[in-house]
Amino acid sequence: MWPILFVALLAQAADYVAEGLKALDAGKSDAAVESFTKAVAADPADYSAHFNLALAYSLAGKDVRAIPEYKKTLELRPRLYEAQLNLSISLINANDPAAAIPLLTEAAEQKPKEFRPVYYLGDAFLATKQFAEATTAFEKAVEMDAASAGAELGLGRALARQDRRNEAEPHYRKAANLDREYHSFLLELATMYEDHHEIAQALDIYREFPDNPGAQERAGVLLLQTGQSAAAISTLEPVVAKSPTPANQIALAQAYVKEKQLAKAEPLTGKAVAAAPDDFDLRMFYGRILRDQRKFPISSEQFSAAAKIKPDSPEAWTELAGVLIMAERPMDGLGALDHVRALGAETSGHFYLRAITLDRLKQPKDALEAYNRFLALSQNVNPDQEFMARQRVKALEKELGKR
């Protein structure tokens, strides 16, 4: 009875394998998984059934399920090259590249003329941040297949992550020349240039992507940072028109401010503030744009909102005091100055602003005190204001002396 049963199981397993292979050929990975699972159940010692089941899982994008089947294959058939290679790829796909390295090393030793284990070894080294080892592997892969865009890109990435960006760039470009779809990877190199303040190199790359809003936004920001505000406007205006975002709108607004085009900066910043009302820096930026257009009442609203966001900001209270006084709200302005005093952040400028405000309010004693505090702190730093303050001190002392 046992021999008959054994022969029947072998025949059954063979049928399941045949069905599974047919399903794989037809691109039906789920059906293949079902057939190979039955084949494994029929003969658990059949390494080929385990391998094919793992392969079906891999082709279905289910690397986590493929891994134990590849491992079982290697347990039953140690050093099987195809299983080592496929297991390694599944491990890399499953974010376990470190486990793939010894398998790929052994696979490459088994078949030293094969490209794939060397290429994936470079990939695994790159993923585990072993950049020198990745460089060596990808250099060998490029020698083995000069037409591999992936190997060129891998080599470029490995070099770039060793701060060898200028050496890396030709490999990024070679990858793009071999396969146009790799051209966009140059943007990651541009980001690295930017992170290391190599602005000219980053700009050169960003200019290669005139239809990419993100690249043009970064180009505009870099132009602005390097004092080329007019060029930044030319770069950013089409981007904002085509694909507006809070970031590129603010960048364009900043460029307009640099070029003293405040009326154009105002609506862009207003939209950004409406989208992010709790952004302190945005409120301050918008308030200054309005202030510089002498729109003091609505400017005060922005500085007031900023002061509520950061009540411990002397900068916000100072700006608020200035525009409130200019908006003919001197008592509210003095209240804002009192907040600066409470924060222990008064400077000579604060005392001067307080003095002239009190002077206008016909409070000579308090104004005189503020003028004297200003003069004591300024010490020839603000000669014009000091001259005026000395004149007012004399006049106020004379006025108070008569009383």
C-alpha cells in the first residue's frame, strides 16, 4: 500500500507543478501560487515546488511570502544559485538588504561572469549605507554591462553619498543618456548640491527641468537667496501661474519685495496667511509689506495676530507699537511698548518711540524721562534722532521749569 500511495503523491505533485508553470506562463501568479501550494503540500521535500511557489509570490509582488519559500528551497538544495539570487532580491524589496549581502556575495562567487548578483550586491550595500563597498560593486557591474542605466545610476549615487558629487554627476548623466526615464534622478543630485551650498551646480540641473514646477520653484528660491531677485521673479511667475503652492507664492512674494514691487507681493502673501493663519513668520512678513505701503490699520492686525501667536516676541510687539502709533492710536501703541518693557527687551529705539509719542500726547514729564533714557543708551549710534532729542529735552526742561 505505501509504495502505491508514494507513486500517487508524486504524480499528483507533478500535476500541480505543471498547472503552476502553465499559470506562470500565462501571467496568472495567483493561480500559480494556488497550484504550487498544493504541490508543496503533496511533496514537502520537493525543492523545485518550494522554489516555484516562491517565484510565484515574487511575481505577484508578495516578497514577504516568497522569502520563507526561498529559504526552504536553499535548506533542501543548498547554494542553489537561482534561489540565492531571488531570495536576495526579495530581501532587498522587503527592506532587509543586510540579509541579502552574504547571499549575493556567494552567488557572485558561484557565477563570476553574471551581472545580476554584482548589481544587486551594489544595491544592498547602498541601502545599508556601505557606500565604498557599493562603489566597488557598481564599478564592476558597469564593466560587465556598459549599457545598464541602473548600474550607472547606482555608481553615481554611491559616489554622491561619499561627498564625491562632481565625480557622481557624469554617472547620473550616463544613466539618463542610456534611459531617458533616469533623467529625473538628476534632481536628487541637485538637492545634494543645494544641501552643500553648491548653488551654481544645483541651478544648472534645475534649469534642465523647465516643465517641472518643483525644480523651477527651487531654482527661483536659489536665485532669490543669491541676490538675483529679478531672475527669481522671471522663474517663479510662470510656476505660480501654472501650479501655485504656498511655498512658491511666498518665494515669489519675497522676490517682489526685494524688487520693491510691494503691490504684487501683497495678494500672494495674503493668500498664504489665509491658508496658514498660525504661521508667525508669515504674519510678520505680511505685516511689513502692508506697513511699507503705509497701510497701517490693516498692518496692525497682522502684527497683533503675530503677537498673539508668540506673546514673548519683542519683535512682534515692537512692530505693532510702530504701526499703531502711525495709525493715530498712540495709547494702544504705548501699550504695545509696555509689553516690550515687560519682556525686558527695551532698546534705545523703544525709548525714542515712547518719547516722541508721549511728547505728542502732551505728557512732558514722561516724555523728558524717555528722551533722557534714549540719549543714555544711544551714544552717537543714531545722530539725527539724538540731535532732535536734545532739542526736545531743552524745550521740555524749560517748559517744566516754568510750572
